[in-house]
Amino acid sequence: MRSMKVVTLNFNDIEEMIKDGKRVTVKAIAEEHGVSPLIIRRTLGDHYADKISFQRGRKGGIVLD
């Protein structure tokens, strides 16, 4: 069985980047932390619950409601 990697995200930094109009993607955060995008998506979903949406495509990214 593989050991679980603990990922610590700085949610304040993510919120600031989004507020400043920067494009924030699950893939970029995952690459930064060396984990799969699914782990990041699940972590963000758990933290923000129904306040977050994920947009796909070239202009996609993370959107906080």
C-alpha cells in the first residue's frame, strides 16, 4: 500500500490570486506540490464546499463564488 502524501495548501494565497484576476488552475497547483490534480481538486472541494467551481478549457480555472 502506498503511503499518503500530505498536501498543505495556502488557501489565502489562492484566494488572493483569484481576487487579483490571475488565472489559477488545479493543474498548476498540483504540479507545484508534486501531486495529482485529482488530489488538489478534492482538497479544494472539501475546503470550499459549494463556494468553488472548476471551469474547463483554455480559459478555465478555479472560480470562487
